[in-house]
Amino acid sequence: MSRQSGSIRRTGMGMMLLFWVAFIGFGSWWLHGFIETQRNPNAHLVNAVTGAEESIVLERNRSGHFVATGRINGEPVDFLLDTGATYVAVSAELAERLGLERAGAAWFNTANGRVRGDMTWLDEVSLGGFTAAEVRGSISPGLGDDMALLGMSFLNRFDIEIRDTRMVLRPAQQP
């Protein structure tokens, strides 16, 4: 009987261990998703169909910024929407990953002071079903590898309305 009792005990311990591993794994997965949603509540926009929407509604993230996932030249990129930025700005690492060509050096005035970078052209920039071709961009030092600034070289093609925690982008009305 003691042999059978030991086997049952090992099985019970194995089941308990399996439960806790599954519980911790599921909890970690859920917590990661929750934190990512707090950082980028607009990540779903990367899968939007081009031309399907009349407007895009963005929600502020927990830090008060408008962050959304879009695409540059077909590659997914997390954007920080910045109406104070003149160009769509990417880091040197992201520019290399996207295969962007440098089109001349330039100086940029940033929140961190004056920096030297390079100009570039982006074949296509898309956000939530809105796409723009031949968008002026900059390759800027000091930007994080995982985030690009979505500046006015893209945003000036849209009417922008900001109220409380939402930003609404609509195609600009032609005069």
C-alpha cells in the first residue's frame, strides 16, 4: 500500500506543479498584454485596411501621449504622434532595418537641443487605413530604436481634432 500511496503522492505533486506553472504562465501572458495596452492602446490600427475608414480615432496612453502602430514601407512601426515634429523621424537603427537611404545631412531643433541627422524619403507611411506616399522623413540620433515620431510631413494631410483623451484624424478637406 505504501508503494501505491507514494505513486499517488508523486502524481498529486506533479499535478500541483503543473497547475502553478500554467497559472504563472497565463498570469504573465495576461499582465504583459495589459501593460502593452496601457503603453499603446492603438496597436490594432496596424491591421486596418487601406481606405476603409472615414476617420481614425486614437486614444491617449497611460502617459498622456498618442501612440499607435502603423507602417513605414510596409513594416510595422510604433509611432508617437507629434504635431510639433516637422518630419516623420526614425532612429538610425530603424532606418537601417527599413533600408532607408540618406538624402543629405541636416540640423534639427529638438526638445533635447540642436542635433545633426539626415533627411530621407519614405515611400509609404500608413496609419489605421490612411496611407501617404512620398513622405519626407528624418533619421535622427537619440531616438529609441523601437519608436518613430509621426510628424507633420504625414499629419498635415489630415484634419486633426483633439478632445480630452481622443485624437481624431480625417482626410483634409480640399478648398
